[in-house]
Amino acid sequence: CLNAVLGAGARGGAIGWIFNHKKTGKEMSKMMKAILFVGSVALAGFAQAATLVWTGGGADDNFSTPENWDPVQAPATGDSLTFAGETRTTPYNDLDPDKFTFANITFTNDGSSGKNAAFTLSGNTLKLSGSIKGAQGSGGSLTETFDLEVAFTKATTIGGTADNMSTHHFTFNKKVSAPSNVTLSTTTQHKSKITFNGPIEGFDGFYRPNGSASIYINGVCSGFATAGFDFNEGSLYIVDASNVGTAKSFRSGQGGYATAGVLYVTPTNDVVLALNLKTCCPAQSNTGLTLRNKTAGKLVTFTGTVSEGGTKGNAGTSLVVSGDGDGRLSGEFKTDRMAFTKNGTGTWTLGAEIPSCAMTGLVTVAAGTLCVDYAVPTYKVSVA
């Protein structure tokens, strides 16, 4: 009879054996071979991922320098990395992404005393299987910058360690990528910003839950083809069609809650966006989706359909258009109970025939000019 006792540390373990009965030399030799094989497999399973906290205590900025981390050890694949403090705030990833995939990246500085520094990561591609998150700020605003490519291996979340994060921001200056069948999500942030200045590749959709956070996409996007943009609340800022890639839709708001999404376009030339638009809100008196062209003298044309999602008690939804620039809705209206509001100084045109059941709510021209290519089927039109 032979019993094994295993013990493991953070990076592996030791193995000890308790013999309860004597065996012959031949029997013992066979048994020890079997034990060594089983023991090596067991030890491999006992290797545990660690959470390393950046201290910047080394002689350089390299990830691979053990003295830069607490505990004092070089990162291993599967580890989670936390960046904190105010020493060596420009860590350099000198590790091979083909050999190192990390779990989560967390920034715990919150703007308070001793935690008032933002980090800039650079170097080789940062390969992640988890999320990127920052602490809720208690002091000034912090913007963490990624001057390296980030490659996610699965669905991921970018945002706060707490749902009410409002002063912690992220900027990605190079490519962010993932497999084409996963979703890029953010947490429930308020007033925080996530900016993508580099390309976005892969991902089948972008999900934004509650909170008034802002997403800026300034780079060329080739993802979001399946699920598109799904915003319960918050704002998406783009410049032109290259920023939305092959996305086919932008959904905004929630049927049971008075939250709204805003799609801001700041074009340098006239822009055509082939996005199907869906507005969701509890009632026609709430705002479900706002479209805003911020550039005077430029035209943004939406060629996709306009539809409505869930409403509370079938009370209807609403669509708001605004901005200093001009806009045109040329796609089919598939709504049943929608109200429409025109704000801002620009001129917007309803360029498609609207069924009589599509716009049963009030059509309000609060500012600027609203043009219609077809008669608007409503008995309520208000002009400020």
C-alpha cells in the first residue's frame, strides 16, 4: 500500500511519499517509475497563476525584471498584472506574446495621495484572456495609455473595478483585436472615456451597459459585423464610416428604463453610414436614441432602417436628431409608435416614405430645419 502527500506553492510544489508496506526491489522499481510519472503530471496541475503588483523597483522598465513586481518574480503566462504606485510609470512589455498570455490587467491608482500617476504601457503585443479595469477615482482624473497592441483571446470587458467608475479613462493607440465570434463590452461607467486611436479587428459586437460613459473610435474598424453596437446608455463618437467597420446596426436605450444612447459624428467630409438604427425607451416622452452631426456644413446620411425595440406598456419610443451639421434619414421606417424631435442648427431630411403607423407621436422642430421628401403621417406637428 502506498499513499502520496502533495503540497504546492505559487509556482509549483513538492511531493512526498509515505510507504506503509515493504516491497521487493523489483516491485519498488516499477512502483517508483509509476509514481514519478503520476507525480510529474500532478505537479504540472499544481502550478498556479499569480497576481503580480508593479512596484517599479528594478533597474529598468521591463516586464521581465523580477524586482519590478511584488512578489519579486518575473511574470508567467496566466498571471494577472496590477499596476499601482508612482514609480516607473512606463512599463515595457519585453515578453514574447507567443509564449505569454496574461489573464487580467488592473490599474489601482485612484488619484489619491501616492496613487496619482497614470501609466503608459509599451513594447510587444499584450496578449490577454481576461479584462482591463481601473479603480474608481477619489481624486483627480487618470488616463491609462496603451502604446502597444492588445490581443484578446476571448470575450472581454474594459472598464471599472466598480460600477460607478467616473474618473478613470483608457486610451488605446495601437491595434486592439480578438477572435471574430466574441463581444467587446464595457462596465457600468459614468463620465469615463475609452478611446481607440488604432485599428479594431475581430469582435462580433460592442456592448455598452448603463452609465453615461463615452466611447471614441478614431481608428479603422473591421469588426462588429454580427451584433453591431448595443448601447443601453452612453455615447459613441466616430468620424466616418471606417470607424464602424462592417457593423450593421446601432441599438440605443432600454424599453423599461429612461436611458438613452447618443451617436456623435464629427465628419471632415460628407459621410454615408449603412447602420440599421433601433431606438428603445419606456415612452414617446423619453429619449431612446439621439443622432448628432457636430460639423457644420457636412452631411451625414443614414441609409439603414429605423425601428423600435421594447417599450413599457407599448407606449412608444422616440428619435432625436441634432447638431450643427446636416443629416438625412433615407432608410425605411419600421416603427409603430414613434415620436420625432429635431434639435440643433443643422438641416435634417426625412428622405423615405413613412408608413402611417410609424410616427404616431409628436413631431417637434425645436431648432434648425426639418425637410420631408414625403408627407409625415401624424396629426401633431410642433414648430418652435
